[in-house]
Amino acid sequence: MTKLAFIGAGRIAQAIIGGLINQGFVAANMTAADPDTRILDSLPEGVQRSADNLQAASDADVVILCVKPNMTKSVVSDLASTLTGRLLISVAAGIRASDLTTWSGGTTVIRCMPNTPALIRQGMVGLYSSDASTEQRTLAEELLSAVGSTAWFESDDDLDKVTALSGSGPAYFFYLMEAMIDAGVALGISEDASRTLVLNTALGAAAMAVESAESPSQLRANVTSPGGTTEAALKVLASQGLPANMDAAVRAAYHRAIELGENASPR
Ligand SMILES: NC(=O)c1ccc[n+]([C@@H]2O[C@H](COP(=O)([O-])OP(=O)(O)OC[C@H]3O[C@@H](n4cnc5c(N)ncnc54)[C@H](OP(=O)(O)O)[C@@H]3O)[C@@H](O)[C@H]2O)c1
């Protein structure tokens, strides 16, 4: 069976480890390395623990890099000699696969961008690799599907776009929920009731959009009766520029993702 080493055993590593155990992956085939012994103590039973990244990686077929983006260059460079012949999967936001390949001395790299609902296994994960084999791609997809849905992309630039859309996307929806809850409170509904109404509406709308064969645009049209309440609200959102604002917001996140990659490895 494939042996995995997680370098960094924080939130995203623990989400993937938990998801894999849930799917029947044998805990003893996973090693997690982290300098924080409290983090190591909190790992599920059976998972091997190590304070030494090199030792963890040297026993693995696949090394999954789960450290903060600003740590990636030094961590991968230190591991380079051990990474030969192994697959390196990185979840570090903004860090380009091309840089990971350079720092690792030519190891095959798969760059992934999960989002925060991965922590409850409802994430969206974008993946990209320039050189992984079909078998390596299938393996990465199996591993990452432990925390949500997966989709492949064609370039590092695409992954910066994924970062802007689904990576940062949960916060856009949280912001919308926050604004709707505040609007309910401003109308005189209690905060608790407003929260219940808004969160369940968000959940129902997302589930309906995912399950329906119709586009979100058509679903919106279906509930917008001429002269009705929904139309009155949507007219205000359109006239105050919701689509243009969202376009500008996603572009800002995309440019910031590019900057983060540049900062990690200036060209
Ligand atoms: N959480 C998410 O929803 C999410 C979504 C998308 C992408 N990501 C990416 O996932 C990566 C990890 O994020 P996270 O939320 O899991 O962060 P986290 O909870 O802070 O986990 C990172 C872990 O790495 C440890 N670490 C620090 N230096 C290390 C080293 N040299 N060797 C090994 N481990 C080391 C940290 O220990 P200390 O705390 O002691 O420093 C910490 O336990 C980031 O690159 C982030 O961009 C996360």
C-alpha cells in the first residue's frame, strides 16, 4: 500500500488524514512530521509521528507538503535529496509547481488548492501538474478527494485563478451571509432568528444549485416573479453593481495570488 508523509501536521494535514482514515486508508501507512509535539499528540491513533521531516519523507512514496506558504522554500530545499523518486503534493496557497520542482531538485510535483470547507470534507480542490504520470494523477485525486471534490487545471496561472475563485470563495459567501444576517437584524428580526434563516437558506440554495440541471442564472429567473419581492431585491443588487463588484473582487484575489507566488520566488 502507498505510504504517505505529511510535512506539517496542522489543520489541512489533519483534515486529509481524517478523510483518508474515514475512507479506509490504513493509519499506520501515514507519517506526519511537525515541530509541535501538541499537534503530533492530537493526530488520530495509529498515524506515525515524527519531529524530523527527513525521516518522515524517507519512508514514504508520496510526500504531502502542508506547511505555510512562507515555509515551503526552506522545507522543500532541505528535503530535496530525499525527494528523488517520490511524488511531492503541495497544498501551499500561491506556491507555484514550477518553483517546487526547482527547490526539490526536479521531483514530480502536483500543486493543489483546497479551500477551507476541506476541514469538514466539503472542500473544492483544484490540481495541476506539468509532469505527473496518469497513475500519479489518479493517486493524487484519490488522496485529495478525501476532503472534497477535485478538478484538474492546465497551469500554475490556472491555479492562481482557482485560488481567487474557490480558494478564497468561501469567505465571499460568508460575507454575503453576514450582510444578509445584518439586514434581517436591521428589519427587526432577532440575530439568532436571522442567522437561522440565512444559513439554512444558503445551505438550501447551494444544494439546489448543485443538484439541479439548471444553471444558477436560470434558477434565479425561476424564483423571480415580475413585480414580486425577489425582483425588487435583485434590481437593487444589480443597480448597485453586484456582478461588477464580484468581478473586481475575484480579479483582486487573482492578482494577490500571483504576487504571493512572486514573493516566494522573485523572477
Ligand atoms: N486550512 C485551510 O483551509 C487551507 C486551505 C487551502 C490551502 N491551505 C494550505 O495548507 C497549508 C497549511 O495550512 P494549515 O491551515 O494546515 O496551517 P497550520 O494549521 O498552521 O499547519 C501548518 C503546520 O506546519 C507546522 N510547521 C511549521 N514549520 C514546519 C517545518 N519546518 N516542518 C514541518 N512542519 C512545520 C506548523 O507548526 P507551528 O504551528 O509550530 O509553526 C503547523 O503545525 C498552507 O500552505 C495553506 O496555504 C490550507
